[in-house]
Amino acid sequence: QSLDVANNQLRELPAALADCPRLKEANFRGNQLKDKRLEKMVNGCQTKAILEYLRAGGRGKGKAESAREEARKKKREKQQKKDGRDGEQDELEEASKLLVKVLHVSENPAPLVVKASPGVKDVRPFIVCCILKGVNLKPGNALKRFLSAQTKLHEDICEKRTAATIATHDLQLIKGPLIYDVQPPDELKIMPLGRKEIKAKDLLRQLQSEAEEQRKQKKRQNVSGLHKYLQLLDGKDNYPCLVDAEGVVISFPPITNSEKTKIRKDTRDLFLEVTSDTSLQICKDVMDTLILKIAELNRFTLENKEDPGSDNESDALCGPVNLNPSQNLQPMNFPLVVEQVRVVDTDGNLKVLYPSKTDLTTVSSLLTVIR
């Protein structure tokens, strides 16, 4: 084979030409080559000699090229070792992730369903629910940590409940199907956490009175507990509520849950609910974070063997507790199970299913989801 690139504007000849075994004749004359020795060779030497020169890397480049190749080789080997370590690190990180298994509606013989009435559209339209099984709240301060984490989420990701509100219930105390509905303030009755049954309008009046008293006693503008959220219902003719099959209001967002479904130390299965008047995606993001936090707390409880604590932990208004569930991370022996819950309209048309295939991705770096 022959190659004729004479009288062009070539400045260099590629070393790769030396790896063309069938190249017998080559004409490089008439090019302004930077390598002056090579320029002389193309005018007077045979093609074979020119190719040998290129193979050696040019004048004075043979050793340098060899050194560079050696350096590249060492760099590759170093990178391979690093990749191997990274692979081991990735395996360790994967092993330390928390496990959550999703139980699909189709796998559940009696799935819990939430029906949303048309009235919620103008009051608090968005709700996302699911069931979480396998939680261990018995040892030590596990329940207190759980409730404190919920309070912290309300302050942070829920933006003081203005973006969304979390409600957690003992699944065994719930009678389904559930209805997400609205009721007038003087008709909505609930037994709030730690209180007697009361109408919503009287509860708000009571909380407002407590808030005023609190301000006077502490001589501060700020109030704590449920009193911070009263203004979120200002101007509402109807209040949102989650009602069970017996007609009992188990949730009154964004104010309180019901004493009827209160979580206790022996609770193993949770019904989780997130509502918002802002967007459905905020509900999903908050639910993702809530499940991750519960999984972290559950593992922390399993790894830090505490003595069984007393049963008198307060409700979700209890004070902050130091949370550090990331210590001594080890894989859990078994995953938590998240059961899908459908929210449908009154005609049975699906409004939202959680968790869907696209849910729990916001926490995927810390959570392994078995679908």
C-alpha cells in the first residue's frame, strides 16, 4: 500500500503511521515539518526508516516517550487500585444502607384505602398515606426519639407546618376505610392527644386562651406547641379531618391527631399521613424523609440495646432529644415494610398511590428500596 501526502501543509506526522504494517511506500515531501531531522529524512530516506523514526518517537524522544508511557502505565495501575478500593467502599456503603421493602396493593389481600371527598379541594387538597410495619418502639427512649424526630420534621422540612403536616397513628387502632373530609368547626369533634373530646372551634378557642396565658407568664411574643399553628386555619369555613369507618375523627391537620390512634411503646405497625394545602409533591417529599428518619431510628434502637423504658412518654409535643442514628451503622437484619395506600375520589378513581415507582428516590442515597 502507498500513501502520498506530498506538498501539503502538514506540520507533524502521526506516530500511528508506524503501526500500519502494509504501508510500503509513503511520500511526505514538500511539507513544512516542525521536526527538521524528519524533514530531511522524508526527502532522502526510505519509507521504512521514516516509520522506524516515528515509532521511536522522533529524535531524542525515544526515551522520553518510553518514560511517559511508563508513567501512564503506573497511573493506570494506581487508578485501578483506587477503583478497586472505591468498589469495596461502595459495597460497604451499600451494606450500611437502610432497607425498606415495598408491599404493593396487588400483594395485599385487604389494602387500606383513603377516600377523599370533593370538599377538601378548597381547604387542604393534598394527602399522601402509607403503612409502615416492623417498627420497634419498646426499648428505652425509642418512642421519645420517634416523637421528637416528628416534631423536628415539622419545624424543618414542613416549614413549621405551613408546607405540610405529619400525622402518625397506630395501625391496629384504625378501622378502615378512611375518609379524608371537611367539617364545619362547630361539628368537627376530636379527642386530641392528651385531652378530652372537644369540638374543633372550642379546641381552637381553648388553645388561643392558653397561648395568651403563656405569653403573659413568660412575657414573650412567641408561643410553643400546638399554639403556633392556630393561624393556619384562619378564615376557613370548614376544617380538614381524617375519619375512620366508625365516624371517629383520627386526625385534624394541621393541629392534632386523636388520642384514639395514639402511638405507644407496643406499637409495631404505623399508619403515616402527610397533608398539605401547597402541593402533592411536598407531601411525597415529606413522606420520603419521614420513612428514612423512622428507618434510621429503628436501626439505632436495634443497635443500642436499651432497657425497656417507662410507658409515660408524652405526645409529639415533648422536648427535643439528641438524635444521632448514624452512629455505628450496620445493616439491619430485616427491612421495614412499607405498604402502599391508595387515595381515591368518591367514585373510586385513583388520585394518588404511595409509594409509587418514582417515590423514595429523594432518599435513595441512604435507603435501599426493595420493590
